[in-house]
Amino acid sequence: MKHHAAPATVSSRRRQLIQLGAGATVLGALGAPQVHAQAAPKVRIGYWPIAAGLPFYAAIELGYFKEAGLDVEPLKFAGAQQVMEAVLSNRADGTANGTGSANIAIGEIAQPGTFKIFCSNPSNVKNVLDEVIVPVASPAKAMADLKGKRVASGPGIQNVTLAKTILERGGATGATVVELPIGQHVAALAAGQVDGAYTLEPTGTIGRLNGTTRVLEAGVIARYVLGDPMAPWFGGSASLSSDFIKKNPEAAKKFVAAYGKGVTYVRTKATEARQYLKGYTPIEGALTGEVPLAAYTLYNEFTPADVAHFQKFFDLFSEKGIFSSRLMVETMLYKG
């Protein structure tokens, strides 16, 4: 049922006219109104506090967005799913690196045409983000040794699906996957609540430095999902909403360029860049120098082979029935 506003009374109309008249008098006294350049729109970017978001953190702290005349607001979320949902509900204009690509894809299937990926963070056995860790005293020597065990995974559909897939393909049949916030993985292993964890950096480094866990295998998605330990797994991506790009084409271009400067900084000055993990992630102190850093691929750097690997990752979710239909990565890449 539609509710209509009640008609204004004569006295309220008169009051409005008096106020309007007063406003006109003030304007007249000040002279002709001055024309100001339109303020740049605020760019609200959701991020998940993991190491992969480093180019975004560095670009903020080094003033790259400010230099481009942009007002960028970082929004911290507990998981990649919430970052994606914030973009869908127009509470955020995009996502920083580290936001699960499959989470973004689920949002894209729900509202086709929403997300444009302009940077992704590929990992593999060399550029480590994903790994399976076990207690330091665990007898496990290979993935298959987790048969019938309790294995933690990060929260959300991307983490759970990948954990189940790598365990199954690694020969760990009958393992039970337990969803746990990534920050609790080391403590859960130390307390004997779980026997292993499919996790993301810096978890493995934290456990190693405090002497409670060790890495059983790193780069597990490249190996068990893509079939090659050196293949790029585009597990996390930075994106902008199509709506933001359409309404603010110039600001979108400036944002992507400034973010790209953050990527270049991380690639060329990795040691200095590490300090910007502090405050955005739980990584500080000695840990900043130890945590492995992700690689990055900008929208104009994707090769046909990269797109094929990215597609293979998405296709796993179609095969498992997580995606309601096959989603083509190519349609989601930002064109600049």
C-alpha cells in the first residue's frame, strides 16, 4: 500500500515561502552564486584483512589516491562474503585484493554485470597464499595422512569448497571440514580441536614463528585444482562496481591507475611495502618481514593462459553446483 504525504497546510506553505524568500535575500546580498568544481566522489572499498590487500594499503598510506584527487574510504570486513555483499547492496563501490574471486563471482551471478575485476592476486607453490598446516608434532607427512581427520577452513563458500576439493583430490577421504575464522586456525591446532587447516597467509607464518604449527603443503589450489603447482590461482581480486564506473568514469580510471601504482610499489619495493600491512591486518612486528607476499596481475596484463587458469578455477564451482550457471571470467574483466 502506498503512503502519500499529507498536503501542506496554508501556514506551512507560507512558512516555506518566507524561508525561500529569506534565502533569496541572502543570495542577493552575497552576489551571484560562485560555481565550484564538482567534488570527486567518495570511493568506498571493502577489504578483508589479509596480506594480499597490500597494494591497496600501500596506495592509501603513500597518498596515491589523494594525489589523484580521490577520497578513498577503506571498509574492513570479517570475510570476503561480506565484502561482496556490501558491493551488491551499494554500501561499497569495490573490493581490494584478497577478496575471494569466487565470492565476487557469486555476487556477479546474483546480479549480472555488477563486478569488474581490474587486478587479481595469483598464488602458487612459489607465490604462497594458500596452504595446509598441521600441529608441529603431527605425524602427517602428506595430504592423504589427513584421512578421516577434522580440518579447519576459513569461513564462506569459497574456502569450504576448496578445502573439500583439495582433501578429496589429495587422498584425504572422509575428512571433516570445520569452518573457523582464519585468525583462530593456529590456536585451534595448538589446542587439538582440529588436526589440520586449509588456510591463507599469514596464518602459516604466525604458527611457524610461535612454534606451534608447520606447513604440510603450500600452493595447494594450483596443484590439486589447476593440476600444476606453478599454475596461477587467481583466488582473490580487486574490483569496482559497474555502477560506480558508469556514474564516475574519470574517477574510476584515476582509481585503477593509483591502485596500479600501489601494485608497482609492492613489486619493486617489497621490503619497504611490508610496513603497510600493519593496521590493516593482524601482521606486525617480526611477522611483517616474514610473511610471503602475493603476486599481482593487472587487467591489462592477463594473458590467454592466465584467463584459462582463472576459468578453470571458476568452472570448479560450476561443477560442484555452487554457481547456478557457468560464469565466463572474460566478461568480468575491466576493460579500462
